[in-house]
Amino acid sequence: MDKEGYLTIKDLMNFHYCKRLIYFENVLKIRQATTIKEFKGREVHSIFSKKSKRNKIIKEFPKLQKDYNKSLCSKELNFRTVLDCLMIDKEKNEAFPLEYKNTKKPAKIYWTLKIQMFAESLLIREVLGCVVPYAFIKFKQSNELVKIQINKNCLKAVKETIKGIDKIIKTELLPTPTKFEKRCKDCCYWKICQRI
């Protein structure tokens, strides 16, 4: 949650990475440390905004209006985010979120990345009233662009995730740890969690 009590993209991604991250950060109020990777990512995002204003990021949408660092908030969903880039087709009432990642494109697009794009699409629909047929992720290090289709099931997954997070916070019960033990190796909560 942010300082005003809104859920964020980070909460959604944490929930799908390991539900205990939600418990430690939002129930016990033990904040995650900002990593060097996160600091570097913020720097790269700043450069992306400046450079992409002059370039055609997505060739099929060369003339769409681009809005950078677009803040969206829904009181009904208790959720807010800031989009890296939002492309808007006013004639068709369509919008397309674009996220910029300072990594290589993975062999498969992880669910944590997908839920981020689904959540951004849901907020665009709820707040701006635009249809979102697709979302995009640009991977800087491999210079690849991934197009993700958005449908009703994607938006439903976001609402279910928000309910799951709310349940952890309201019940204050420690969830089971992730089934992927490798994820625990670099976790900042390992000392207090230890998968017990």
C-alpha cells in the first residue's frame, strides 16, 4: 500500500510472487528495502520518457497521442498506479499502456508482468472509460516489444487479486509461503519468515 492506503502494482505483483510479502509489508508494516536494481530502473525510465517522445515506439501506432507517467486512481477499487506510457486513440476510444523494463525479454512472460499490464488496463477502463484491446512491454536490453491481449478474464484476475490482498490484510493471518523455494533466497523477509 502507498502512504494514503491505496493498493499499488507492487502489491499485485508481490501477491503473485509470494503472498507473505503482502503480510509482512501491509500487516506487520515492515517495508521492503529499495534495491539497487529499482534505483537503476527509475533512472532508465526517465531516459525512456525523453527518448521515446521523439521515436515511434510501436510501429502500428505511429501517430497516437502519448502520455508519460500518467497517474490513475480508483477509489472504488482502492487502487492506484503510474503508467510509464499511455497511448490514446481518441477516434476509436481505445488506449494502450506501455511498460518499459530494463531487462532482456524472458523466455516466457511471467504472470507478475501480465498482472501488471492487466491492472493498468483495468484502471484505464475504469478511470478513463477507454477500451484496452492490448498492452505492451518494451524490454530495453534485448530491444524487444511484447504485445499482450486484454480480455474480460484478464480484468477479472485483477479484481480477484485485489480481493485476495484485502483478505490477507483484514484477517491478519500469515499465508502459506510460495511453492517456489528459489524465490526465498534473495527475499528481504527471509530472517523472519524462513518458510515456517
